Amino acid sequence: MLANKTIVLGITGGIAAYKVADLASKLTQAGARVEIIMTKSATEFITPLTFRSLTHRTVVTEMFNVNSEFSIGHVALATAADVIVIAPATANIVAKIAGGIADDMLSATVLATEAPVIVAPAMNVNMYQNPATQDNLAKLKARGFIFVGPGYGRLASGKIGMGRLTDIEEIIGTIKQVLGRSGDLAGKNIVVTAGGTQEAIDPVRYIGNRSSGKMGYAVAEAARDRGAKVTLITAPTALSKPVGVAVTPVTTAVQMKKAVVKAVAQTDVLIMVAAVADYQPKSVAKGKIKKETTGAGLTLELVKTPDILAEVKGDFIKVGFAAETEDIVANARKKLANKQLDIIAVNDVTSPDSGFGVDTNRVTLISHDGKVESLPLMSKREVADRILDKVVGMLTKKPQSQMRRGVS
Ligand code: C5P
């Protein structure tokens, strides 16, 4: 999604400038054309050569340099940009933009652009809290500038407070979200579930499963990058929260059902990727069950959990996942019918390169019209996009899907 996009990365004079070398590198590796503009003070912290080496492009440091390919039309980058990112953004650049000043290449480019501008502030805590800076930030927010960070933590001055440059992954997530705003899912609401639910036995133990949440998070991020407004209802995972997605954390199947029912009241699509427990202990012990009290063994009585996917109904596209070990297509077809799904994505979890924990998946997609598509091994992100391609196709033919379920 970053491939062939022109990202103008403006770097200003803060110590966090060194961290942005990683950002420039990651964006370039993802296929973006990264055009760097550095202010004079930024070049005191890190050299233009670093960025030239990482981006393989000329780094602009002056407005009137006859050797620069951008020296003639100083608004060339303003026009070429799909998005402008200022990281780190000092109090000074924030003030200049707020005041409409254009006395160097970066401020002139920002003043001249129609592209969205993402600002990642990083500064001394007192500078950040100064009413002048706060007023300037508020002005830019009101004008539609997009802010990411700053974060809280230890600052270069040794003080603890607001003013740290936010994580690079957070900036990349924001760039993707902004670039995806006009994607084929723009304006659509999508609810995604992810992770494996945990059903408590006592305050210490639970019944869980091997789901890592990777597939569900990939679906949520892919939908975000295509312009959707995404709600991610997630059971516990070790993954970091995706940027630009509304996250509802849950633990049990019952909690997940409650969150799903609430979220689908306003959705166009529900994609249930979560591995939901099929059984939960009939009762949860109040205290830790002591092995000294249970004799030779312990018998747990389990009761069924709600089948969320089968039970939630409404005017939205329903996509389910199925982890199968045998008769894959036949079993998935049954689930598609029983749970009244539009699409079921089924994976063979017996294969080591597919399913739990890994970054790749081998999936067969079955749609309600009977079409079966066996996808080759691919990344979970690619699988997510293939599912969303089908969803987009169905959304454009939505009246039929409504008729099928008898929704008036
Ligand atoms: O029936 P099975 O568990 O194989 O179905 C898998 C699909 O149903 C997944 O999409 C899963 O998220 C969903 N599911 C559910 N509630 C359950 C069990 C599974 O919504 N209790």
C-alpha cells in the first residue's frame, strides 16, 4: 500500500531526528518514494548523507540550491506529495506552520501543499506545555493536520513528561491510514474479531487455545488501509494494538458476544477471525483450586459457549473462519450454511506453515454462491486482502445478499 506513493518526510532540529532514519528506511523498503526535506538545524543532529543513503534520493536542505532537482519550483514537492510527514516536529516548525510562515523549504512546502500533513511532535516538556505551543497545535488540529504523539516518557533533558517522538510503527500506521482514506472500503464500517478467548477455571487458570491473533490483526489492518472504519474486538494476544483502529479488548466468549452484538448494530461487515472457545467451565472457582483438595484428579464440567457467528443476524456481510484438520471443504460448506455466512475462509491447521502462530496461511475461500477458491501459501496480510476483495465485490451487490437473508 505504500508502494509508489510519494511521501515527503520533513525532519526538523530535535534529538529525535536520529530515530527518523529508521522511518525513512522502512518506508523506502516498503516501496515508497521518500523525499526528505531537512531544516538547517536538523542537519546539526544527523547528516543529509544518512538519509540520502537510506532513500537513494537527493535530500533537500535549502530552498535556493542550484544543484538540487527541486530548486527551480520550490513547490514541486508540495505538488508531488501523496502525504507529508513532519517527524520530529519541533515547537518552532509547529509555530511557523500555524503562522503561515514559509521561510525555508519545509515550511514553504507545507504552505503550498494540498496533501494531508501528519505531524509527529517531539520537544522539551516545557516547550510542549507552553501555551504558545498548545495554541499552535490546536490551530493546526482545527485546520485538519493529523497528529501522532507525542508520547510520555524520558526526554533528552532527563525530565520525564510529554514530548517524546512517538513510536516509528505508530507513525507508519498513521501514514497507511491516511493514504488509505480513499480506498475501496472508504466509508464502510467493519467489525473484526481476533485472538483466542480464555475461559476461567479459577482466578489463576483458564482454558485457552493456540490462536495468536495474527490473522485477525492482519484483517483489521488491511481493512483500515483500504479506508474502512474498523472495530477490532480482540481476545488476549501478544500483538501490539493496531494504529487507527478502535480496539475493544475482551477475554471470554460471552464477553466477545456482548461486544460483537453491540458493534454490529452499525456495521457493513463482520469478519469473525477469533478462535472462540466452544466450551466454558460451568462455574468458576472463587479461589485457586488446591491440588491437595482434589484427590487423584480433577473433573471439570463444561458447558457450551454461545456460537456468536451463528447467533448474530442483521443487514451486514458475515465472514467466518474455520480451522479444520480433515474433510476441509465439506466441513466448511456445512458451517457456511449453518451460520448463514457470505464467505468462509478455511485453513488446514495441520500444516506447519499455515494457521496458528505463523505469519503465513494457506486458505480456501468458499462463498455463499458455492464458489471455491484455494489460495496458495501467502502472508496473512495477503490472505486478508483477498478476503476483502471478495467483501468489496459483495458490498457492491448488497441488495442480493439482503434478499438472501430475508432482510427487508
Ligand atoms: O464452528 P467453528 O468453531 O469451527 O466455527 C468457526 C467460526 O465461528 C469462526 O469464524 C469463529 O470466530 C466463529 N465462532 C463463534 N462462536 C463460537 C465458536 C466459533 O462465533 N462459539
